[in-house]
Amino acid sequence: MKKYIDQGKKDTRSGYGAGMTELGRTNPKVVALCADLVGSLKIQEFIDENPERFFQVGIAEANMMGIAAGLTIGGYIPFTGTFANFSTGRVYDQIRQSIAYSGKNVKICASHAGITLGEDGATHQILEDIGLMKMLPGMTVINTCDFNQTKAATIAIAEHEGPVYLRFGRPKVPNFTAVDQNFEIGKAILLNEGTDVTIVATGHLVWESLIAAENLENQGISAEVINIHTIKPLDAEAIIKSVKKTGAIVTAEEHNYLGGLGESVARTLTTNYPVPQEFIATQDTFGESGTPDQLMEKYGLNNKAIEKAVLEVLTRKA
């Protein structure tokens, strides 16, 4: 099994900030909009270097989406920034009508996603955003796993024509992917080859899946681990290829099992190559206040839960 090294814990939102800084220096069409959360989005350096390309909208997220849509008409590439809850649930009508339906080249960048938002509690811990966004025709949906990948994704989506939802988080998490990686939208990354079970993970659950795979190896179980950073378009070819070899799959995400990665994978397999599947996700519930580690433990979103799901799905293999 390939070993991945934590290069030092960093928050993925800082990866977004680093990506924006680089875009500010390399792509004059990129502009940033923010809903009164510059510090949380880590974009101060972009603002300092490009004050004329920054728009502080204030706590008016619906207006921010409309302004961003308008800026695309002038040839700009707007990146909107606020918490994931406010980036999607609060402004869904504006995104649907002004951005998705209109096919505008807006990059909706959402920090503090999922339950690892932590102590701010259920009102801010959106666990439905992936489902909301992936159902919009033409919307690309990306959920990155660490600092390096978030920086690379931020830079990559500027070159993609069309609306994008980029999801990232608040806490510091292991940073283990390559610094100089080439981020390819819609292309899954095989992190570990295996023969007994496939683990498909996204976001913060990718690192947890690698830990689970290592623990399973000690039990004589060979787990293949795939990083699905792009949920839409989904790399169906990579998933099908893997399960044809392993015969079973576990999906892992920091999101409601309704509407998330797991459902997209299940649909892909049902119509192509059905195999037993277990879902690591929240079970149709809101979150609560607590530390990220406490919440991931309580809601079954860590390596122990993934390991348990693998043992369960293996009992269902033909």
C-alpha cells in the first residue's frame, strides 16, 4: 500500500486564498466578490494586490450572485465567496435563474462546508449543498480534500467555461496531495490500488479513507481508494473499472446521504455494474454544535466508520 505523508495540517479555505492570490497575478479577468467574510475566505492578499478587482457586497448574498452574473457579460470571471450555507441555500433562486439557467461563467466558492464547521452549529453546517448544486443543469461540482488540491482547483476552474460550485472547509486537516499537481476537472484520482473493496471518498473523508485502508490492510483486506474531487461530472469510468475488480464499494462524504456523492455513485452502478454498496454520510439529519472531531465521531464520518462499513459490505459480496 502506498503511504501518504501529512505535510502539515492546513485549512482548505487557505488553499482557496492561495489560489486566488495566484490568479490575481496571472489572470486579469478574475475578480473576487465577498459577502463580508474576507478573513474567513483568506483572500486579503488578493485584495491588497488587486483592490480594483474586489467587490465587498456585504451581507447581501443574493445581490452578490446577481452582480457576479452581470460581470460575466463584460468578460470578467467572477469568484463569489461566503460560507457554503449562504452560497447555496440562501441564494438558490438567484443561482438557478441568473447563473445556471443563463449559463453564466460564475465560480461559486463556498467555505465552512459540512459538519466540520464545528461550534457554529446546525444553522451553519449545511449538509445538503452538494445535492442542491449537482441538480442544476450545467453546474460543475467540486469538493476538494486538502490545501494543495483546493489551491490547484481554484486555479483550474478559472480556465473552465461555465458555472462551478467549489466546496471547501474551515478546519485544519492533513495536507497530503502533491504541491505541483495538475487538477483535472472530472477526473478521479486513484490513491491506492486494491482487490477486495473500493472506497470512493470526497473532501475531508479522503484522508480518513486512507487511514481506514491502512487499518484494513493489517487485517488482510486490500482496499482500493479513489479520490473523487469532482462530483459532477462524475468519473463513472474510474468507478466502474474499480468495482469490476473488487466487487464491492463504500462511498464516504461529509454530506447527507440523500443527494450526495453516494447517490451519484449508486445511480452509476445501478445502470452499469451493480455491486453491494455502503454509505458513509449523515443520515438525513441536521448537525449540532461541537468540535469537528467530536461531530465526525458522533455522526460516523471518520476512518473507524469507514472500516466498519467495509467489513459490512464484504459480507454482501457474491
